[in-house]
Amino acid sequence: MAQNFRRNIQRNIGTTAVDILPAASINSFDAIIGIRLVNVSGDNITVTVKLVNSSTDYHIIKNVEILQGSSLELIDGGSKIVVQSGDKITAISNGPSSLDCIVSYIDEIST
């Protein structure tokens, strides 16, 4: 089975949770290999990222501060997060239009 590298990008995320990897993007088993969060505002922001499975939220990070003009890489050093059909990843910031996000993932990993 082919393993395709994919990405999903969102910009100007604010105080309402946004699907940074929508459930419709996820096949039977995918692996997230990178989540880059960038503060595009003029102030420090606080960010929360969750994996949502059915109606249950699992925090990937919670209330983490990203300094003005800085970025945060959530997955590094070869780490991965496996997601399944129906899962989604959401992000929210405490500032309006303050967060850009890039999610990199491998589509349809072999099981």
C-alpha cells in the first residue's frame, strides 16, 4: 500500500476551535509526523491542541504560551501520533486571528 505524505494548513485561527486536521481527511490509519504552530499576532498567545475521538477530547498540548513572532513544533525527533477514521485534530488560541498551523501526515499507513 502506498504511503503518501500530506499536509493541511490553516491560518488566522482565533478564539473558536478550528479543525486543523478534519476527520474527513483521515483514512483508516494515518500518522501525524508534524504539527507546527506559529504566532502571527503582535502579542504572546496561549494555544490548546486536541485530538477529538467521537465526543471525547484528548489534549496534545493545553494552554501553552507561544511568544510573539515565535513558533512551536509539537512533534519532533521521529515521534508520531497515530489517528484513525473519525478522529480529528483541533486548535484554539486565546487571541483573535493569531495562529497559523501546518499539519504534516502520512496517509494510509500500512498495518
